[in-house]
Amino acid sequence: MRILVDGLDLSGKTTLTHALVGEFADRGVPAVRHRGMLAHHHPIEPILKRLPLFRQPDSSLITTAFLGAGYALDALLVKADPPQPRGTVLVQDGYADRTVAFGIAGGPYLAAVLGLRWPALFAPFDLAVYVHAPIAVRRKRVAGREDIDANDRRSVEDRPFADLFNAVLLHGMGRRHRRLLVFDTAEHSPQQMARQIADAALATASTERRTA
């Protein structure tokens, strides 16, 4: 099973991925946190990692490179070369969804527009979780960070940008996944969200086994 956790910077997605891996472990279910491409061997990923990802919302070139040579190719490769280890719940920290959302909110760039038009170009997840938080909460979070980048600052200084990013996720990219959950991280603790997500994921897996 593959679970995606995505959302605007400072919304709590990375914290939630760690909590979710821990929740599965407490239930005796092996799970790993994963970032980047899904395919175990992606020939372009080492090149993409050299690009300044924090500049992606302001760069059509970086957006195009990640969506085309990165995620669209990944959707083809992962069918024959799935991530390791097998038999483990993969909790993905960010994917093409945020790249498209950044490309629309910061552009709109052609690659992001095409990705929003045809989200099936990218690998779907069994369960996607989108997180968000009010701007006041995100401002408090950025104040507590020592290392912040341009995306962190923009998420709290540019409200229209943040609103459009969230709208692209919820009303555009979310339709490509088998199931979608949405959380306001200001209203739920990471542990509360992790329990609900694990319940939904395991219930879905159980239903699939009974109908197989």
C-alpha cells in the first residue's frame, strides 16, 4: 500500500509522515517514510536532485523537469521497478501533487497546467492525505524554525499563493487517487490524524482482500 501525505510548507506534512510510520509500527505493520521518486531505480532522479527545488514555484524550467522527466517517467518505471522494501506500507512525504500546485500558484507554467488537466499522468496512491493549516498557525511555526527557505516565507507572506496552492490540491490533484482524506493540522494532533489514517488504510486493505 502506498500512502501520500502532501500539503503546503509549514502545514505539518513531514511531522505527520513520521507519526504515521510510528502508528503502523505500534500496530505491528511495517511501514517506511519515503521521499522522491517511487521507482527503485530512476535514472533522472540524481540529476533532478541537483536542481534548487526551493525555487520551483518561480521556475518554469524546474517545474517542467520534475513533472516530465521526474514524475511522469516515474509513473511508468514504478510498474516494473517498485520501491523497496516490498511488503511494506510506503508513506510518501510529498510528490507530484505539490509540484503541480506550486507550478500553478507560482506560474501558471505550461507543465503544471497540463499536469492539472491530466493528473493520471502521475502514479496514483491508494490513499492520499492533504494537510493544511491557517496562516496564523503557519506563521507561528515558521517563527520557531532556524532554517527557512523561500517557500516557507512565501507560504506565510503570500495568502493568495497559499490559497491557490491548496485549491489545486483539493479540487484538482486529489481526483487521481483512490481515496482522499483532508486534515487541518491546527485542529488535530499528529497522533490523532495518524490513527484515523491508519484505520482508513487498513480497512481499505481488508476490504480488498475479502473481494479479491
